[in-house]
Amino acid sequence: MGWGKKITTPAKIAIVEDLIRAEEAHLQQLEQQNQQLEQQVNAERQHVERLKQWLRELEVDLDTAL
């Protein structure tokens, strides 16, 4: 009573199209997360560079004081 019925080609196509749309949406989400992470990494790099610059200034101040 329909349990053994095979899925038709148009139904298969529709299923694959749904899967493609779902994967494209997931890919877009991952790309957005990647952009956010890249921004965080860049902000951290800038912070590290500021700390390194501050350390160099402190070293110069220490050398000058001695």
C-alpha cells in the first residue's frame, strides 16, 4: 500500500534541491562566523602590537633612568 513505492525522479530532485539550499544556508552562516573570527583575530593582533610597543617604551624609559 505505498510502502514499497520508489521515490520518483522529480521527488529526488526536490530533495536534493532542499539539501543544497540547507547547505548553502549553513555555508553562509559559517562564512559570517569566519568574518567575525577574523575581526576578533585582527583586534587581538592590534592589541598585542600595542602591548609590544608599550613594552619597548618601558624598556627605553628604564634604560634612560639607569
